[in-house]
Amino acid sequence: MGKKATTVEVQIEKLRSRGMVLDIDVDKIKEHLLDIGYYRLGFYWYPFEIDANHNFEKGTKFSTVIDLYYLDVDLRYILIKYINRLELNFRTNLIYWVSTHYNNNPIWYTDATIMSADYLKDIKSHYNKNFKKKNLLINKHHINNPDDRYAPCWKTFEYYTFGSIVKVYEHIIDEEVRKKVSLQYNIKKPNKLQNILDTLVFVRNSCAHSGVIYDLHIVEGVVEMSSYKFNNDYSHSLDAAIKALLYVMEYISLDRKNDLNEKLKLLFEKFKENATIKTIIEDKLGYSYSV
């Protein structure tokens, strides 16, 4: 779409002129364009473009673009639900295992002997007057304890994002303390857990902000564990991140892992007979129907 806003009628004609088969009722096409938006739908017809002029591969159907869009929507909803489950579990484990190790220091996350200097130099930027004011229990803690600079970690971390919690874990100096947490997920090397957590924070944020995820690229790549292998030995796909999520979910709740696996399988099976979407699922997302 160019620099000039256009009506849905002009948008429809542009799609037709570029070779898209408008195989559903024109009023429904207008509804989709006004609901989802021409620009956003462009992320879902992009795989079918064949040249710099944005012409489409012969036979590209508008209904296929909509199918791909809703595959992405449904996949986001599934993943964010189970990543949120991991977030809760990881927060609990981090608080428990680190706090019981440093059991005389409820604000260990502010201690220079425990946390790296890189982490501590930024703590005042987020634990500030605004943080205290907008979070009810933190505000109440400081009213009741006016001499405390910080609230105990089990209060504070309730108001941290998943990414912030993972950053705390990353910057704990003592590897043996980090290992106490990683072992809860049957991972002996803390850096392997760190990789998985960083990956899933990225996926979670992409889902939460309605990012396009069917072709999500994991820049650093996902660490491989003995219990799963990546399709085509490719560790940068969304499917690689899903395998890592399934791995840690097993040590949170086997039922939840099985639920996640079943929901994903049912979603992908819906498109098994749609050759175009099936190819995208395999090539872009990295999923294998043969596994």
C-alpha cells in the first residue's frame, strides 16, 4: 500500500489487478479489510507475491490469505496461554530457590554480592516512585515500612513482566544458585534454561502484541535438548521454540504439556488437506506432519 489512503473498493480492485482470486462475497471481503486492515493482511499474502510489483502467484485465493491469518491468530492464543503458565511457575521457582538460599536477605535482587553490576545499575530506573505508586501491594508495603528502600522479592516480582523476571535470573552471579532453578526443569546447565526462557519471552511478546508469528525467526536459535530434535536441524523456527516450551511444560505439569500438544496438533490438522497452508506450516513455521 502506498503513501495515500485508499477506500476498500480501490483496495479490492488493486488485489484483483495483481492477480488475486477474490473467491468470497465482495461484502465479506470489505468486512475483512475494514476489520483486519489492508496493510496487516499484507503480511499474510506476502508469501504469495512473486515479484517486486507485488503481483500474486497464479491461483492465489483471498480465502487462503484469511485462512493463514486465522491460523496465526489461533496459534497466538494457544501459545500465550501456556507461556503464561510457564511464567507463573518460573517466577515461583525463582523466588523459592533463590530466597531459601539467601534466607536472611528478602531483597537479594538488590544485593551487589548476589546480582551483577549490569543489572543493579538499572534497578532504580524501574523500581521508582511510579512503580511504588501504581502497584497496590508495593505501595502498601512502603506505607507500612517507610524505611525500606525495596519490598521483598516475593512481593516485587509479582509486578515484574516475564522478561524482567528472566533478566533477574540471568544476572544472578552464583551459577550454583542458578542451577537450583534450572534443575526444576531437568536442565543441568543454567545457560540452557536461559536460552529457552529468552526464546519464550520473545515468542510471548510477539503473541501479546499481535505480532505475525507463523514465520517467526528466533535470531539466536533454540538450544537443543536430548528429548527433542529440530525438524531439518533448524533451530530458528517457531516450531523449535514450541518444542522447547513442550519440554519445560513437562516438568510443570504433564497434563498441561499434553493439552498443549493436542491443541497444536488439532490446529495444524485442520489445514492438512489445504496444500497451500500445509506447505506454509511446514516451510515457514517448521512443523512436520510426519512426526
